[in-house]
Amino acid sequence: MNLSLPEWLPRSNTVNLLAGAFLLSALYAAAQRRVLAAVTAYRFNSLALGLIALVVAFVTGARHIALAALLVLATKAIAIPTLLARQVRRGRGATETEPIFGVPAGMLVCGALVVVAFSQTRALFGPGVSILASCLPASVASTLVGLFIMVSRRQAVMQVIGLVIVENAIFLAAVSLTYGMPLVVEMGVLLDLLVGVALFGMFVERIEETQGDSDTTRLTSLKG
Amino acid sequence: MLPLLLVSPLAAIACLALRGSRWTARVMLGAAALVLVQALMLAGRVLRGGPIEGAAGWLQADALSALVACIVSGMALACAAYGQYYMAEVATNERADARWAPGRYEALVLVLVGAMLLATLANNLGLLWIAIEASTLASALLVGYYRRPGAVEAGWKYLLLCSVGITLALLATVLLYYSAVHVYGEGPAGLRWTSLVAAAPRLDPRFVRLAFLFAFVGYGAKAGLAPMHSWLPDAYTQAPTPVAALMSTGLLATAFSALLRFHAVTAACVGPAWPNGLFMVFGALSMLVAIPFMLVQGEFKRLLAYSSIEHTGFLALAIGLGTPLATFGAMLHLVMQSLAKSLAFMVGGTLGRANDSRRMDHWSGVLAASPAVGVLFVGAGIGVAGLPPAGTFVSEWLALTGGFAGAHHTVALVALLAFVAVFTGLAFHWSRMALGRPRPRFADHLPAASRVPLWALLGLLVLFGLWLPGPVRALVEQAAKVVRP
């Protein structure tokens, strides 16, 4: 089907604001020492993503986008954060550990990543490609911030949060480039993601079981 | 195609229902045999009638998918036939390690097999992604099968690295979908591989290039290409031996064929030179990275894991060489390395149990200790090293001949030198283990029946090395045509 898009959407303040909230919540997760706060940040990240998709669905009147948006909200804003939060409360992951970068240095790196993303997205994707212009740089920036969380944190759960933020950012790229992928595909992707997070939780538990905490930098027994 | 896809998930459910009884291993064996028969029948249909589409365009079987489906299901059968003895032996002798009720292991292996088959037969790139991610999840659980710290570490690394990789592959899928939106509009058609290949010249080349880069990183990590390979030695070493054999053959072939699907679209859109270059560079890098680790390796499964990286590298390099003969050699190598590698893993599993150690310096005099295992062990070594009369020799030789006939002599020379270096390392390790005086504590606990699948693998490996039956040859030829029309 061919979806016609009203002129105002690319410059829509609602979408711009939501994209801003999306990026800001990713940065908030990167700035947090406490894992539970980072889980909450992820929840808001997913909420912003779902709302952007809902706005697109509302404007275009496409029912499959609305359904996909609701599924995103159900899995990413409710199920996965709940799973992660339960994991954190049950294990010893909630205690603070020193990140590899201090928070101020980490924030500086994240700021640099955002600048890179906003200045280079146009060069990467070329001018005038994005349907939702403000979302694509925010998505690239959040991808980089999510990857930074993964490499700069020691706790296993924080690395999972980095991963799911990257996943959210790619969903945002899908929404802003093509209004999201076909519904069946999105459903499968969300199902895989949900099972994946449950599996990550199981491994976090086992890491805590075998070494007493969930510091992944201490997982170095296998070499050669 | 649907019955082929449904057998293993249904058998997995049956295994969960029968959890705790003795029937689960037999259910898995029966299901694997049924899957293999159906895969062979599918290959026959494709050979006679060309590509088949199914399920409203979501599935398709061309020669490449039929070939990979045959590899996956053949390896699943070998894994089930050997695994029933091996896992029973592990369960009786290692109380602390294996705490799983029988049934869950079989169910997970069957889920893994089902996911791999879905990935090979998927026509929709989104479905391909879902299936590959599902195979990662199932195999990560299997890598963590033993609850020792090393297995947890390996499972965690594997899950995390391949999840990041697969997330980038999702981005690749989105980008390719976007590049086709102006051709097909919104809807599943824009993700259909057959439509994408047909419309490739009209796709936006900028996005196709980006998509290929991300897919290369994502699915390349899964296939074990350097520098995204760091999870692989740990995962193969820690996974139970039959699972390691399945991962180094079926899963490798599946991930590599996913890479080939993206390669076909990219080559048709921006010309073959650019994707071929990437394949050659990272293929050669993988081969070279693996060599030092193979020369000074203490653990047998780790040695085979680095050998897998080397073989994936060679596959990529041969595809990158670009001549028809090299492509044919690469497709043939996909079959041959599966036969050789699964044989090596399984005979290594037997020896590991018999010597009660996984370290190679604790193994010696295998030929004298048990002539039957010794012959299989030497055969596996010849296969992994690529010497005649093993089939791997033929496939490597064909691919390299194709390379020297083409434009990239230096790359083919690099591969040839890498093979020589690998051969010296393998000859050193193998001669030390196969010859000499057997260890006094050597005791092969596995029954002779567990060697039947190994003899079958060795027989096929040597048979294909001496004479390639017509249908096999035709299937490999047509698969090469799918990769490079």
C-alpha cells in the first residue's frame, strides 16, 4: 500500500519532542550509576518509541502501524523493563560498581557521540531521505550511546540495557525510514527480543551464582 | 517445505512432554532422520523443477537453500545418532555438571535445528533475521549446558556478541527494505529476497552498500569471520560435543548462506567488485588470525574452533575470488568441511571421555589404544587439514584453481600459504596424539554403536573426495549459480 504523508509531519513538534525524549532517556541511562534507574530510563525510551509510532499511525491512519506500536509498548515499555527490574532486585546487580569511565567523562563521550551523530547522519544517509527528519539523527545518536553503555559498564544487566537501547534505536530508524517493517516481521523480532532478555536474565543469575557478583570484566577464565 | 519445517518443532514439543523418560533421544533421532529424508526430497524437487516458492512468498527453496538444508539436517542426524551415546555417558559420569533432565537438551537441539532450517528456507529477510536470532538463543542455552563457570562465561560472551551483531543485521534489513520502498512500496514484498534480487538494479545503491556493511558485520559475526570471531572458540569449547559439531557445521553454513543472500542482492545492485573485495579481505584476515592459535594450541576443541574460523575465512575468500570455479569450490567446501569438522568434533569427544581430559598433551597413542577410534581420528585429521583422499582436498583445490585462473592471484596465494601453515600445525598435533604409547588410563566408555555415524561421515568424506555423485554435483553447481548467476 502507498501511504501518503501530510506535509506537517516532518516538522511536527510532537514527533520532534518525542525524538528528543527518546535520546534524552538514552543519555539518562548512560549517566546512571544505579542499575534500577537505568531500567526506568529504558522504560521511558521505549515509551517515546511507542508514542512516535502511534503518532505516525494516527496521522497515516494505517492500522498495522498502530498495532505494531501497541505491541512495542507492551513488550518494550512493560514486559522487558519489568523483567530487568526483577532481575536487578533479585540479584546483587543493584549495588553500585565503579564504571570504567567516571560519569562526567562518560557524559562528555556521550555528548561527543551525539554531536557526531547529528552532524554526520546527513552525510551518511544523504539529504532528504528521512521521512521523519528529526528521528534519524536521534536514532543514530542513541545507537552510539547504547553501544557506549555496553563497553563502559561492568555490570551484566547494564550491558543488556545498552543492547536493548541499541535495539530501540534501530526500531526508531525503521519507523523513521519506512514507518516500520511488515507487522509479522515486527512481531517476530519482538518475540525474539523478549525471549532474548529472559535468557540474558538467566545468564546474569548464573554469573552471580558462580562469581558472587555480576562484574563481567572478571569473566576472563577462557583464553587462547 | 512446511512439513520439513514443522517436524523438528513438533518433535521438540514431544521431547518436552516425554521429559525424563528414555524416549527423548529416540524421538530426536527419528525426527532428525525424517528431516534429512525430507531435505533430500526437497533437493530432488529443486534439481528437477527449479526454485520453489511457498507460504505466500515467505518461504522459498532454491539450490542454495536445498544444499544448506541438506547439510543442516545431515549434521543434525549425525549429532543425534552420536549424541544419544555421548550425552548418556556424560550424564552417568558427571553428576555435578549435567543437571538437566533428559528431554530439555533434545528439545533445545531440535529447536536449534528448526530455526536453522527456517533460516535457510526463509525468503523474507525479516523472517531470516528472526530465525537466525532464534538459533542464537537456542544455541546460547546449549553452550551454557554444563553449569561450570567457563560455560557460563562462554554462553554470556556468545549471547552478547552475537546479539550485538544480529542487531546490526536488523539495521541492515531495515536499510535494504528502505532501499526498495520506492519499488515495492510498504509491505512484505520489499523484504522478499527473490523480489529484491529481481529489482536490484533499481534499488538505491547507497543504502544497499550500507545494508551490506551492517549485514556483513552482523551475520559475519555469527559465521565466525575475524575480527568478530572472539566468542567462537569459547562457545565451541564449552558446548557439549554434539552441539559444538552442529554449530561448527550447520550453524556456520546457515549464517554464511544468510551472508550470501545479502551478497547476491548487493552484487546485482552495485556490481560484484565491492562486496567481493570485502569477502576477500576479511576471509584472508580470518585465515591468518586463526593460524597462530592453531599452531600453539593445547585443547582439542579449541584447535577445531580455530580451524572453523580458518574454514569460514576460506569460504569467504573463495566467494570473493569471484570466478565460477572458485564459487563452485566454495559451495563444495561448505559440504566437505561440514563432514570433516563434525567427524573431528565427535571423535574428539570420544577421545576426551576416554582420556578423561580435553588437553591434547594428555592424549597419545590413540592408534595403538583403540585401532577403530584411531582410524577415525586420523581420517578426521586428514579431512580437517584438507589432504587427499578427503573431499576437503578437492574443494580447496578447485576453489584455489579457480582463484589462480581469475584476477586475484595474490589472494589465492595467501590462502595457499595459510593452508600450508595450518597443515604443519595439524600434522604436528595429530602425529603426537595418534602415534606413540597409549596412556595407561585410556578407557573408551562409549559403545561401538556410537562410532557408526562417525564411519558414515568418514565414508562420505572419502567417497566425495574420490568421486562426486551426479545429483550432488548438480546441486552444488546450481547453488553456485544462485550465488553468482
